[in-house]
Amino acid sequence: LVCAMSLQAAPFDELRFKSQLDDALQKVRTILENNRAPEVPSEVSHSYSDKYLLAEFIGNTALAGQINCLEALGVDLDSLNDIRSWAKKRTVTLRLQAEERCTFDRKVEREEESKTQHVTEIKRAIGTTTVKHKTVTKITEYFWKFEVDYELLAFQGNNMKKKIVLQNRHAACEIKTSSDVTPKPKISIVDPIDLEISFLLRHLSKDMQLNFKIDRAQKSCHTPRRNQQVSDALVYLQRWNTWAYQVNNYFTNRLFPVQANHGLDLSVINDKEMFVPVVPLFEENAKLALEQSNAPSPSALFSVGEVVADKESENL
């Protein structure tokens, strides 16, 4: 976990969105029992208020996914309580910071014979003499020690003394060059990669329940999409996306290439098989429809998280 370019919000691509939704729907169906039938909202009868509930559900699901990411990055329950309390008075920021160093280690001189052998025959009065020779190249190599220290931390406001270190690591490798010019700067302080997560923490209650909700009474609330709460959430989620991209970019394009010939296939580090359960789906509530046959068929929000939790409890 886990990206100095600014990532702008991509324009909405309806075909791409539908393709992603279809893929997610197929994945969801492999998780559910056969009697469950979630569908895209356009295929299920629902009221306008259901659209608000869906927007709130998707918002809380997205925030829950981020809590899971923080847990994977090293945030335990005590740390989460601490940073949640920090957010009551000041901002809380996630920061990846790193320092890189490159120092000269040694100089090695060696000789290398060419693979081509030259044979010369010299004829004499009493016979022939064969002379064999190869080209020998003198090679000078310079070895450098590259080190990096990086850490992921959370801190309150601008007070770096009040921080929680989530992850840290010291790593080193050897770099070989053919000249005595340092391949990397002697010391490089990487620009910190920051993300303010106050929005997430302020929607997390004391008992660790998410409470993202649209204030329909506000004059600025026009639709389930056009309201202050959803707009703020989208701005925050875009910032999270930019931060994740920058963190990934640092590791994959700057740090990992330093060590050559490691024999590892880094292309397998990807999110191709990751299922993101932030899916806008409705499920027809057949039982209520039978009980209220004179009323329009009601819809129910579908929660992948509940199904996964049920599956896990069955396996215990």
C-alpha cells in the first residue's frame, strides 16, 4: 500500500461505467445465494426517496472500504480512536515521507577475456607453429550502497510531535556503475505525500459506526447527486484517489527500479482481481411485495458486506 502528478477527475464515461457495473454485478452473483437477485436501479421499481438511501449507502460503503484500507496499513482500534478524537478539534493528515541516501562503497578492477579466439599458423622450414591469442579487457566497476527510510504516519494539525507511525521500513541494495559518478543523489528528501482524512473521521461515531447522510432539508439539496454532502464526499474521494496514485507512483516508478536484476515479477502487484463492493444495486423485496400486494413493489438496498459477513460466520 497500496502515488508528483496531479490527477484530475476523469470525465464521466457512461459505457465504461456500465461495463464496470456489469462486471461487478457478475461478481456479486457468485457471492450470493441463488434466491438473491440484485439488479441495477433502472431494472427495479423504487421510489425517489430510495435514490437518497442508495447515495447514502454507497457513501458509507466507500468510507467503510477506506477504514479497511487503513486497517491494512496498520491502524488498529486504539489508533483509530485516537485519530478520530483528533479530528474533533483539528485536521488529521496521512503522510508518506522518505529519505534516500547513496554512498560509495568500493572500486573493483578485473580482467575479462573475449569469447573469440584468434589462431595464427606460422610455417617454418621444419614445421608449422600455431599461435593462439584472445583479447583481454580491463574493466573497472564502482559499487554504491543505496539506502531508503520511509514511514507512513498520521498527525494532527501541523503538530508533527503528535503523530502515530503506521508503517516504517529501512531497506538497502547495491548499485553497480562503470563510472565514479554517483548514480543517485548523496541525500534526497522525498517531498511528503499528504492526505487529509478528517472527512472520513468526522463520519465515524464513537462506537465505530459510519454516519454519512444527506441533509434533505438544506436549500442546497436539489437531488440525490446535487447536494452539499455528496459534493464534499466526491471531492474527498478524489483527493484519496490522487494520494493513492502518488504513493503507488513513488514505489513503482522511483523506488523499485533502483534495484535491478532482482528476479521478481512486479507486474503481479495490481488490483485486477480486487472486488470493490461499492456497487449501486437494488434488490426487489419479494416478501414485502406479497404482503402489500395493493402497493407498488418496494425495493430494498442490497449490502454485499452483510452477505460476506454471513458467509464468514457460516464457516466458523
